[in-house]
Amino acid sequence: MLTPIGRGRKSRPNFQEHYKIMQRLNSPDQDGVLHFLTLNVRERKTPFRRPEYARMIVELLRFECDRHPAKLAAFVVMPDHLHALLGPEDGQITRFLRRFKANATHNLDHIAAQNKRQNERDWLCAKGPRELWQDSKYSLPLYSRQWIREKIEYIHQNPVKNGLVENAEDWVWSSFGAYHPELGYVPPVKVDVVELY
């Protein structure tokens, strides 16, 4: 027997409820909160398979965290996206990401020009102004240590889950080593380690 919507099971949220949920999940600006971020490369291209681009992204992320004080608690740079756990001191995650994304696009274009990779430069401006990232971002504020632990684990296991390496410590472009110093691995940039327990 079929169950009518709204009886015996939850109905789908209407547009306003869905908007409120997404607004909460993508809430941009809150003081004193770490945010789990996902930034996807436009058209899911894979520029960060090139070590010089991946290095630029992690160094820029650290630079922006130092320049506009923010805690960089964890990160992983994948071939076509970036996950990070960070919290700007002023709570302005939207402004932080605007600067980071613009500078990342500019720096990647500069490296591509230095290495005479015109096809990559052409791709950056194929849809108008040069842009590396998709328009959207995913930002989830984290309020509990359990959520923070889960997201750090997710970030570090992402290369394993995607079949790029067998062990998280084998992926160079992550903060894994900061949380496991006993393994002797040093992440490519300084990480603001969070007490997990």
C-alpha cells in the first residue's frame, strides 16, 4: 500500500525550508567557529595534479591565513578540489574565500604563463574573466569537537577514498602529518593543530 506524502513519513521540505537549511549549512560568517570548506575547480578540471599548482594552493592558503588571521586546522588539495578546516579570527569566511579564490586564480595563471602552458591559461578565461573555481562553495560551521574530529579524518582520508594513495600519510598535499608527528611526515605548510580530545 502506498503511503500518501505527509502521512506516515516525512514529506520533502518546501522551498523556504530547503533555503533555510542550505543557509544554515552554508552560513558564511560566524566568529570563533571553524568551517569545513569545499572548493571545486571549474568544470572539475584537474590542475592540482601538477605539483607546482598544488604547492601554490597550500602556500597561498597558509599565506592568506597569516595575512588575514585565520586558523588553518586541516587541509587536503585533491586534483580537482580543496577541502579545508579553517576559521578567520574576524569570522568573515566569505571575505576570506573571495580573496583566496581570486589570488589562487591569479597565481595559477602566472605559473601557467611562466611554464608556457597557453591551453591552461585559455581555459581559465574560457567563460569570461579568468576563474579557477566553480561559483559555489560549501561551508559548514562546526560546533563540536566530534564534528571537528570527523571532518579532519574525512579531509585526511579523502585521497585514500578517491584511490590516489593507499595510506593517508602518502598524500603530500595534506595536513595529515601535523596530527601524526610520530610518523615523521611534515606537512608542506604550518598547520594550527586542534586538540581533538
